[in-house]
Amino acid sequence: MREIKNVLICGIGAVGSIYAQKIQNFSPDSLKILVDKSRLEKYSKNPMIFNGKELYFDYILPDNRDFKADLVIIATKLNGLNDAVQNIKNFVKDDTIILSLLNGVTSESIIAKEYGWDKLLLSYFIGHSAMRDGRFITHDGTGKIVFGSKDFDKSNELRVKEYFDRVGIDYEIPDDMVHALWLKFMMNVSTNQPSAILRMTFGEMNSNEKFLEFAKKLMKEVQSVAKAEGVKNTEIMLDEAFEDISKMIPDGKTSMLQDVLAGRKTEVEMFAGAMIEFGKKHNIPVPYNQFMYEMFEIIHKNFESAR
């Protein structure tokens, strides 16, 4: 089993920066951060600040051909995914493993179209939200990468496990990774979206009975779609989701709420947008997600008018 040494990270926002600084502390010579020319200039002059400390990385441009990665971690926003898929091309070799830490359940399929499922593990980040304000990011250290193989070949899973153990990265490998991925999707659809519209923290969500009733309606739509997609044990997903949501830090804000407060375009396409497409595919009504989608169209239009 080939040991993971060289790592490429694409995206050092709220999640990517957590693991970039961890890996750099472990082995700075083995880490590269993929950027375009504009971000190279931006980060060189004004580095990201993580928990009060400026982050200086070894940046690399997409046209570089001297570095090959054993592990690629994609932690961009949805609107940066297609560029990331193309920009990592020079750094992917036959046995490279790719992890996508994007929210949702569609990013791996997009990446697999270019590189094949044999290089991909299903994965996501879960934990207390990292708070981002411009280039300032704060995180209390509570979080882990959940990952696993889509099929029965566990060799890449074992390589990543061994590497994370060496670096000291917290992780979980579920028995059913597909179920776990859809459970995270259910949590995002039911809390990320309405919290951004209502501007509520996790504490406010968990203490508001009416909010939880509404979240349950969004969850049920995900549950129906997940069952149609062949996800196992969908009947327990609502209880699992509410249990996980109850553990979130009370003053934490979802990523979509942070985007709305900062005037950034949200990832609604990854949540309600994906749910609408799944609904069409399986002829399943998703009216609550349709409503969410239309609300964010209004929010995005308002952002455009303010510019």
C-alpha cells in the first residue's frame, strides 16, 4: 500500500484552512495550495488569518507540472468546483486519491466524470462551524472528516486512514458511507437554507419549536428522495439528523447564513437546486425546497441590486 506523502489542497476558506494548517504543521514540505494568479497575489499580500495566526503556504499555479499529489482535497465553494476539477489535472497521477469536502451529494459525481470513481472517496466535514469574516477564520477545533469508499474496494480508504492517523486529523469511517453522506445532506437542506433566510444561529434553531417543525418538512423531502436513490435505512434518518443538529454549538452560524450576512452568493444550487432535480428524476414533489430556492433567488437578486 503506497503511503500518502504529497498533498494538494484546492480552496482555503472556512473548511480548507482547517486542514491546510494541520497538514502544514505536520509536514510543510509535502503540502501545496492550488491557486490562480489573482489569489496568489491576494494571499501573498493579505494572508488568511486562522485563529489569530497568519497562514503562509507554498502556493502552486494550475500550469505547474513539477508536483504530483498522493492526495487532493477539494474544499472550494460550489461555484469554484468546475474550475477546481480542471485546475488539479496536472497534479493527479494513477494512484492519486481525491476527497471533496463540499456540501451536498453531487460534487463527487462531477469529479468522477473527469477522473473516475476509482480515485474518489465519498467524504464531508462535520463539526462546529468555522466562522469566516473576510480573511479572518476562527474555529474551535471541533470537527472531523467523514469518509469512506463507495464500493467494496477499501484500499484508498486505508491509505487515507493511515495518513490522517499520522497527521492527527480527526475522522470517522462509517459502515454505510452513502447513508452518512445523505444524512449530512439532510442536515444541510433542513438547517443551512432556512437559517440563512431567517438569520438564526444553531441555538436559536434548536430552541424554536416552529423552526424544528419546518425543518422536519424539509427533511421528509430529502428522506423520500434518498429512498428513491437507493439509500439504505432512510427510516431512521430524521432522528439521526435532529440528534446531530442538537449537538451544534449554540452561537454557531451555518455556512449559508455566513454567506448571506457577507452578501455572497449562496450554495442553494447544491441543496434546494439538487433536490428539485432529484424530484424531477423520481417524480417526487419537493414544494418546501422549491420555496427555499425561490427565496434565495430573491436574496441573490437583492445582492445584485446593491452592487
